[in-house]
Amino acid sequence: MIADAIPKDNSMHDAAVAIALVGLLIFAAHLFEAVFRQTRIPDVLPLVIIGLLLGPLFNIATPSHFGSVGPVFTTITFILILFDAGIGLKISTFRKMYKETFVLSTLSYVVTVAAVGAAAYFLTNLGIVRSFMLAAVVGGISSVIIAPMLNQLKMQPESKIVLLLESTITDVFCVIATISLIEITKLGNIAEFDVGLTMGKILASFILATVLGAAAAFGWSVILNKVRNLQNSIFTTAAFVFVVFGLAEWLGYSGVVSALVFGITLGNIGSLDLPRLRTAVYTHPSELNVTEKAFFSELVFILKTLFFVYMGISLHLANWWLILIGLLLTIIIYIVRLPLVRLIVVKSTTVSDASMLAVVIPRGLAAVILASIPFQQGISGGETIQNIAYSIILISIVMTSLLVFLIDKTKLALFYNWIFSNLPHRPPPDS
């Protein structure tokens, strides 16, 4: 009766359809997660495909429909996914893997950019600087895609930490390298570019962002019990993560790193030996309780579902030739990854884990955002960079999903067993 009494117009009809669609997507996401347990096909793929159907293929929705809310939504999702992933990491495990992680992250990014940049130079007419600008955009793996996938993959905790931290580190590399190459393009002379200053920015971004994230987490843990006494306070921790991210970005540090370190520190605060700091604040730091962890996990699941659909909507594929170039460059990315993983991973890594480290390397949010900057700033060849990068992002997500399935279910695993024959064959832990 109430619904009949309300005047109907197109905007209300569209809103009703959109709300119903959101509900269906969340139900579908639970279904896709269940399907993954049976088939090993990550739920990222069907969600992105739904976005492609809604966006580029049938033009039912476009990023412009979301206005300024779209970029804000993706950033919020990014922050919470990394924060939630950080909560589950154990510092004791990180201590064992940090050297391997930083070596793999740095070498993987440098070698990938070199290989993709050289190939793009010969396959396109972008020229050398813009070819490497494209490579810088897609040189790192996506933390926003990796983090939720890790909960579904059968891997040792140490290997999961390597993937998550590598994705976070290379996101920072992507941002700094891409912006630096854009500055070189504007200068018109690479000799005028200050390499030392750029390297200093990278180092400062990591160190200061880490210090800020850790300090903020300890400070929050001190007052967390008092905050819980406030009414409707369960979301205040997430709100504080947003503050930390915004402060880090405003200071010129990496908000991504600060959000991840905040989560890692808060998730491990009870096991840290901090007697002097505890004495200084006259209290015992508090950890997140079971209810808060469950709340963040469910919140991340919902945001992740909507985010991957939004990503599919945002991927505009221009023409088949650029898609083919994107396919060739993506294959190069996966080929150069194999010897790097074999060379760098520790001997205790299983063949199964090494195989996942070699294939779970999708491109995602950072690349989507960075790919549009050259075009928006009017750089010659910017549209080509954007279109090829979007192709690589989509193809890498598809390839990651298919390779995870094929390695688990088919004889393709024999190829990776041969590649990583120097590693033990212990079965992976159940996830």
C-alpha cells in the first residue's frame, strides 16, 4: 500500500533496480566463493566479467554514473582490504621472510619494467620514454586483488606474506616510477631528471609510512578499550585507518603502506614485547576482539564484491590490435616471473607455493588509476598507454585465475614441478 501511494518516476525505478542488483551481486559473490572451493577458479574473475558485461560490452553502466563517488569508493575499499589483510599477518613470520620479499619485489619490478618497456618500444610507436611509462604502470602486482585471493589459496603463511607485501611494495614502485616518467616527458630531457631525489622519495615513502602506521596502531590500541564504551563504536577503528591513510598521503608518504602496517601492528600488538611503552602510557595495549575482526571481514567481503564489478565496468577495451599487444606483453610478464621466483625463493618453499608465487601476479587498481594519468594530462600516446594497460589488467586477471585452476586440476602442474624441481614437494596446507 505504501509503495503504491508513492509517485513513481524513472529515477526511482533506476534506484530500485540498482539496489536489487547490489543484493544479487552479494549473493552471487557467496556463490562464486563456494564455486572456488570446488573448481579453484578465484571469485575475482566472474565478478570482473559481470562488470565487463554491465560496462564496456552492453553499456548498462559507466564510471561516469558513479561520479566522484567512484574513486572514493575504490580508495576506501583498497584501504580496508589492506588493513584486514594486515590484521591476519604474524610479525614472527614476517621476520623470516622480509629479506626474500624485498629482493623479489625489487628485482621483479625492475626486470618486468625492463622487459615490458623494451617489448612495447618495438611493438608500438610510443617511443622509449612512453614505452617505459606503460611498463611502469603495469610493472607491479595488485595488492587489492591479491589480498582477498590469499584467503582462498592453499599456501604456507610465509608465502602468503611474500605475495601480500610484494604487491604493496610494487604498488608504491608503480606510483613513483610512473609519475617520474611523466615528469621526464614534460621536461623533455632525461638528463634534467634527478634520479637520487626519486630514490630518496621511495625510501622515505616506505620508512616514514611504516613508522607512522606502527605509531598510530600503538596509540589506537592504548585508547581502544575506552573507545569501545562509546555507543555504536565498532566502525571507529576503520575510521581511524582512514585518518592514518589520509595523513600519510598529505605528508607525502605512502598511505597504502601505512594502512597495511597499521593492520599488522594492531593484529600483533598483544604478542609484542613493549614494556617501556606500556609503562609510559600506564596501560596495556588492546587488540581487536573476535566481533570486530568478524565485522571487518564481512565488510571487506561486501566491498570487494562491489569493487571488482566496478573495476570491470571501468575497463574500456579500444581495439583488437591493442588487445593483442596487451596479450603479448602479459605473456612476457609471466615468462620473466618464472626465473625470478626460482632464483629468489628460499629452499623451504614448496613447489606448490612457488607455482602460486609465479602465477598469482594480476594487475589491478593502481594500474587502472595510473594508466589514465598520461591521457588526462595530454601526453602524446596517453590514450594508447591507457588502452594497452587496461588490456594487460584484464588479461592478467584472467590468466591468474585460469593458471591457478589449471595448476591445481590438470597436468600443467608437471611443468611447474619441473621448473621448481630444486624445491621440496610437501603438500600445501588446507585453506
